[in-house]
Amino acid sequence: MKKFIYPILIILIALVSVGMSEMLLIRWLDVAPLDVTANIFLYGILPTQLILVAITTGLLFKVYKFKPYVYMPLYFAVYLCAHAFELNMFLNPLRDIALYAAAILIACTFWFYLASRIYSR
């Protein structure tokens, strides 16, 4: 695969991740063994973002290897902006958008840190 395709691939996966995130959260709310609506951020949004970013990091692991400090922030920025745009289009309050942004930041920081540690070996 040519290296000029990598940024396009990352952008496409980041855009698809928005829909996957919503579907994963809906599925999680159906099967969760506890009442996640009591603290939706801690028991609903954050776990689904951790799972989703883990999946996308696994999918893009070989792509990130070439320029991890360029491609990882690219995924984060596109995913965060696309998710915020989608939530804003559906008239979610600013608090909900901020909760999703915080969850995406936490998940990306965690998984990208682990991936960068592997790349630095």
C-alpha cells in the first residue's frame, strides 16, 4: 500500500468510527449488567469509547507504525471533530458533547500511549 493512502484511510476510519460509536453505545445500553443511566459517562460512554478506540488502533496498528506522532493525532482530531459535529447536528446539549470529547480524549490517550510504547522498542 502506498504511503499517501494512509492519511485517507485514517480519515475514513475516523469518520466511520462515529457511527460505530453510536451503535456500540446503544448495544451496550441493551446488554449492560447494571443501570448505566445513573452515570452515563463512567458506565456507558467511556467504556464504549475505550473499546472502539482499541479496535481502531488495532486496525490501524501497521499504519501508525510509519508516522505515529502524525497519524495518531490525525485520527484523534478527525474523530473528535466528526463526533462533535454529529452530536451538534442532533441538537445535543454542550454538556453531552463535552462528555463525549472527554471520553474520546481519555480513550485515545490511553491506547495511543500503549501503541507508542510498543513502537519505541
